[in-house]
Amino acid sequence: MSDSQHTDLLPAYLAVGEDALKREAVIARLKARLGTMGDMAFNSDEFDGESAEGAAIAAACNTMPFASPVRLVYVRNVDKLKKADAEELVNYLKAPSATTVLACEAEKLARNTRLYKALAAAGPKAVIDCAPPKSWELPKRVRAMACTHGITLTEGAASALVELVGENTVHLDNELKKIALAHGTGEGVGEREVRALVARTSEVKPWDFTAAFAERNLGKCLALRSKMESTSPHVLIALCTTRLRELMAAQSMARRGNPRGLAKALGAPDWRVKNHGAWARQWRPEELRRALASSRDAEQAMKSGSDPDEVFYRWLVETLKR
């Protein structure tokens, strides 16, 4: 292989974001590409930022490749490097080796850090955004992931899988592999089959509860509450109170003839309030005012010696009844 074959590679890359499956795919593609240029068994080093020393990483980067035009140095959890060790990489990136690709991976790395800036300066495509899809987009993503394993999920099945497993795409992909093995290819996989095959490993998120609350779906609220072991009633009543205020704002904006202005009024992104208009129509204005006032009384009772769970359940039932 000639040196010219790797001239379009940057000296460093950063795969950053909470989508672990996408980060894995980015690193896998980079390894596969370098593997076509030489034997990576003799030309790659891997480090974990939680325990690695910056000097050792820099030394690996400055090592000459053997029987290959390029070598790979891969650092996972680069955001966990100690400050002095991160500074070693910053200094290395001021004059990086022409025969090494430094591949860094991080769940989060602030843009204002010296390390992020140094990695980004490697080239316009050095930083690969691995941000996860929004929670409401995830079932669609899961259905696409299922196709890569030769199965088709219904919308209900995809939503159920996210509910049971959570939003970690690696965990979701692993469960899809298991479903594919148990189900085989052919007919689509429905929600009932997913619930039969997949054990719950994820706790229900508070925003799922507040969505059911805004819908005035008491049965769904009670079902979700039973799967929220670590979320206290104090937290939930505060979140529900916030949601009540948001619905009051949605009704107010609708009365003014400007329902699309809700996001700006609340200082929230459009996607976060996309259902508020429909939810607000489930309530009469006086019901929202009464619910808000009673939440104050319930919160005072919870802080005054009454059983918090009992008070919250009583308030929830009273608030959501029509």
C-alpha cells in the first residue's frame, strides 16, 4: 500500500454523543477502513480514558507503523482522562504524526474544553456527532434497527421494547438480536411477543408519567407509577404541577389565537410541546386551576407527616377524574 492511500484520513477523530451504538459503528467503520490498508494486529493500540496516561497515548501515537502506511490509536472514554493527561493529547495534536490516526470516543465532551477544540481542529469532519434520537423518535429508530436483524417490529412492539429496555441503543440492539433468534425471520413481531421475550431492565422515565397525566389517563398513570421505584412522590407532584402550568399556558395561547407561540412563551424547543395543545383540550380551565390549587395542599400534607405516597395517589385520582 502506498502512503497516498491514507492522505484523505484526518490525524484525529472524535465520536461523541450518548448514542453508544452509533459510536461503536463509527469506530468499527474506521477500523475496517484502516484494516484494508495494513495489518492492524501490529499497528493498533487501545486505551481507556478512565485509567490511561496521556503520555502513554501520545507515545503510541508517535510510534511508527510496521508494514503499513498507517496505524490506529483508539481511546475510549476520552472524556474521563485526567486534566494533565488530556493536556498531553492537546500538545500531541499541535503536531500529530502523519502516520497515525487517533480515534477518540466519548459520551460527553464539552465543546469549550481544550481537548475538544484540539480534536475539532484536526479537520472539518473530525467530530462525528453521535447524539441519540429524541425519545419520541426512538421507536422509529428501533424498527429500522430490527430490519438489520431480519425482523419487522410493529409500532406497538417498538414502543414496548423502548419502554422495557430504555434508550441505550446498544442494549436495544442486543435485545433485537435475541428476539430475532427466538422469532426467526418472516412475519412481523408484535407487542405481545416483545413483552413475552424481553425482561424489564429500565425504569419508567418521569416524563412518560407526566405525559399520561396530561392525557388524564389514570389507568396508565397507575401502571407507570408501579414501575418507578426510585422516583419519589415529592418529585412527581412537582413535575405534575409544572405540567399543569404548561397546559394553562397552552390554553391561554390558544385563546389568543397563537397556539404555535407556546414553545417561545415557555422557552422550550418545539418538539417538547408538540402534544400540549391536544393535552390542554382534555381539561377545562377551572379544572386546571383547581388541580393547581389542590397540588399545593397535597404537597403541604406530604411535608407535614402524612404518608407521601398515599397523599399523592389520592390527589392523582381526584385530579384526573372527569
